[in-house]
Amino acid sequence: MNPMHQKPARVPQKHVLLAQLEAGADLSSLEYALLDGCHLTELPPRVTQLPHLHTFSVYDNALERLPEALWKLNSLTTLNLSANHLTKISENIGQLERLKMLDLGHNRLERLPDSLGRLGALEVLYASNNRLERVPESLRGLSSLRYLNLTDNRFTALPAWLWDLEHLTELRLYNNALERLSEIEAENNVLRELHAMKNRLVSLPENLGYLKALRMLDLQANALERLPESIGGLTQLTDLNLRFNALESLPASFSSLERLRFVDLRANRLSTLPDGLERLTRLEKLDLRWNRFETFPESLQVLERKGCLVYV
């Protein structure tokens, strides 16, 4: 669970809180309001009159619209609007300058407001399971963003500046219609996890090796036919999932990935392997099933003797 989604201690139970809001109780000092799964079709009006509120969650309701007064709660640091029926978010969300976590996932959004780019303190943004086709240019201003989830949308391409977000450590893009990933213009020493499985990728950026800090790369269920030679530059990579692609060979530089622990190459079109795999001394599991091998190199036996599980 993301720490920004954890329930703090001593928070009013949702049914108690709803009754207090309806009765007009004095809640002026309230900091946490969690109204998840309350079957709400609109927000209780008094919620927008809580000046010290910094965590507000209405996950799993039936909200179709939000009152403009919500965007005046400028003490908010965590806002969870996920799993509702929202079709748009007001540009006035840009007024929430202290916001660190925003969850807009599992709604019916076709666009994100440009004003999100003004949320300079935002560290975590969930926009998964919507109907999004483009990322606003303004989001390149999210200088504090560490985690970005754009999964289960309708993206066919993404802007190259995503690689330049200076604090982004985890990027989730799976279950879209991406046909390519933009080229990476400069070395990135921050991004640690890239999840892009279940897209339509036929190739990867030639300078993929610029992602110097990458530790986890998941490209399962795409249409990749080759890997760039620069993949050997991913010297911190520990987990690599290439299952269900169309790879016919691996680049020679693959054997340079000496920190690899788990590699899944199942269900490709491989018939050969690069020399030097025995150098992958940290490898714990290598899955080569459902390929086109007739023979296997001696290096696989060397790996097995070192304790690696090899599935052929």
C-alpha cells in the first residue's frame, strides 16, 4: 500500500462523520475525512467548509461532479477521488498548492486539467482507468513528482519530456495502446521502475541505456522484435520481463547486465542466446520456455551450478 493511502489513527468512522456533517457539529479542527464507499452522489456541503482538512478521500462512491468550493480547501495534501463517475475535473484544482497525493483513477475522464501543472508539491499522481488520450504539456512542471500512474487508458504515444521529470522514480503505463516510447534525449539517473506491459510496442528507444538507475523493466505482452544494443547500459537492472513478445535474438550487450536477478523471456521466438551469460552471477531465475531452441549453450549449466533456476 502506498504510504499516502494509509489510514491514520483516530479518524472518525465514516457513518459517524456523515451524521456529524448533517447535524452541523463543530468540525472546524478536523484534519482527516474518509468517506469511502458511502454511496454518495454528491458531497456533503459542509465538507468544503473545513479549513484545516489535509486528507480527504471519497473513494468508491457515485460522484458525477464536484463543487467548486472543494478547490478552496488549500490545506489539502492528500485527495482521493478515485472510483467515482467523474467526467471532468475543474481547472481550479490548480489552487491546491500543498497537494502531495492526488488519485483520479477509475473514473470517466477524457482529459486532465492543464492546471495540474501548477501543483509544484505533487509527488504522487494516479490517473489510471480513465479515457485519457493525451498528457497535458503543463505536467512537465510537476518538479516534485515521484510516481505517475497512467495505466488502463487510451494513449498511443507519450511526450518525450516524461523522461526529464527530475524526481520521477516510477512510471506505470501498462494496458494502453502505445506503439512506441519516445527517444530519451539525456541520461536519466532517477527512474527506477518502468512498467509498460500490454501495449503495442514494436521497438524501444535506441538510447534506452540512458535510464541509468532503472532496476525494474516490465515489457510483457507487446510486439517487440528486437532490443537495442544500449540495453547493456542498464547496469542497475535487477528484474526484466519480456514474456509474450516476438524477440528472435538478444543483443550481445545483454550479458553485461550483471545485476540481473529475474529474467522472463518466455513465449518469444528465440533460437540462440548471446555469449557470456555465465557472467550473470546474481541471476536467480531465467525462464526460456516456449521459444524455438534446438540446443542450449554451456553457460546455462554454469548458471544452474551457481544456483540459478533455469526453465527451458
